[in-house]
Amino acid sequence: MAGSGPVVLLLHGLGCDSTTWVPAMTHLARSYTVIAPDLLGHGQSDKPQADYSVGGYANGMRDLLTVLDVDKVTVVGHSFGGGIAMQFAYQFPERTERIGLVAPGGLGSDVSVLLRALTVPGAGVLLGALSPAVIQVVIRGGLKGLTSTRLPYTQDLGEVAEVYRALCDPQARRAVRHVTSHVLSWRGQTLSMLDRAYLAQLMPLCVVWGRNDHMIPLNHAYRAVAHVARSEMHVFERSGHFPHKDQAERFAEILAEFIESHSAARCHRGSWRALLQRGDRAQLSAVATA
């Protein structure tokens, strides 16, 4: 946690931890109270046998905010954390003021081979075999060295090296395997938020993506903003899957401008009910037409 003012909740991606937000937090904390937790199974948080579903993570964020005596937040999520951010807004609209998505999951099945490989039988055994310290030094050094070459598809390998380091811990590896069982298969992402995207009409939405993202393709961004009237999209031309780290100051400025220029959502039961009813009718109509 850092800063003071309106609260911004930052949710990291799969295999990462709260430190991914530190560069942006330095800037955001000048005007906001910024909360960046290690999600269950990641970083310094516990890694028990537990509910690692997206809904379970959303519940965990509600409980964390309750313990911290925080009522409402602008919730921002990167990658898998973006899926949690959308789920949090869906489950707890009365506690959500705005949504920020940074290259989020849940907007289409397309995803990199690296992520799909985590679901292949034996992937955990292979990672375990690659976890001795000497091997770690070689692999992490090689990945970071490739990043410095600036060859195609190498931009995010430095971050991949840090995810690999985290997954060398058996408990973290087991937790991430639990997560992937809910959201991924060898064919790609299995969880979609698009069937509930119309509910975001009540909330301002900011989407940030890197032009060179090879983990989750940029075209998913257009699916997000297409459903939300009060939305904006920013593409970072020189960034990959981690634009909030690649250009932390610019990211913080965009998020701050978004917060200041979009009044907080006010979710009333009546308006939420009307949206749900319209959505149900549209889905029934689509079924009838089919």
C-alpha cells in the first residue's frame, strides 16, 4: 500500500506478484491510495489447497478491502488480474467505481504457446526438473540476454524469466496449476467475460495494451471497448505484454487522467436489474433465432 486519496486496487497477472506494479505505484501514490496485493498462491501470500477460480479471487479481494475498511475502488488488472478485475466488478458492482484493464485475459481464446504449455500434462514435472539453482541461473540469464537483443518476440522474455523463477517454488507451481485448470487449456483460454460485458455499461472502462504483445493479442482490446459506452483505449507502440512496467510513468498518467475525467459509477439495484433483464432477453432472442 502507498499514498492517500481515492483508492486504486492493482491486480497482477499469472505467476507474477505485486512488485510488477511498483514502478507505476511510485507515480500513482502521489494522488491515490494504491493497494497492490500478492494474490493467493503468488508472491509472499499463502499457497494452500484453496479456491483458485476467478470468482474465488474476486471474493478474496472483497474480503481484503473489507479488512482494510475500504468501501469502493477503481479496480485495475493485468493479464489474469484483468479477468479478476472484470469478475470483481460483476460480483460487486456496488464496490466498483471504474475498471482498468491491462492486456487482460477473458476476452477471447487466443493466447501464447507459452501459457498454453502450462496446461500440458507433465509441465509441472518439467518445471521441477528445471528448478535447481544452477539451471535457474543459466535459463534466466539466457532469457534476459535474449530480451536485450530486441529481436522479434523477445521483448517480454525478461518478465518471463521472473515468472519462471517464481514457478521454481513447488508451492507456487502447484497454485498456478490450480489457476490454469480454471482458465486455460492447450487450446487457449477457456473462460470468457464477453457474455457479461454488457453489464459494464454502468462503469467507466480504460483499456491499455502493448502493440507488441505476443502473450494475448491486441485485437482482444477492441472487443472490450465495443461493449462499453464510457470507455477509452490506449495502445503503447513500443510495449509488449507489460506496458505498465515498460512505460510506467505514461501508464500512471493515463490512469490518473481516466480517474479524474470519469465520475465514479453508482450502481443502484434498479439499474442493475434492468441491465440483467435486457441481457437475458437478448440472450433468449439469440437462442430463439438460432
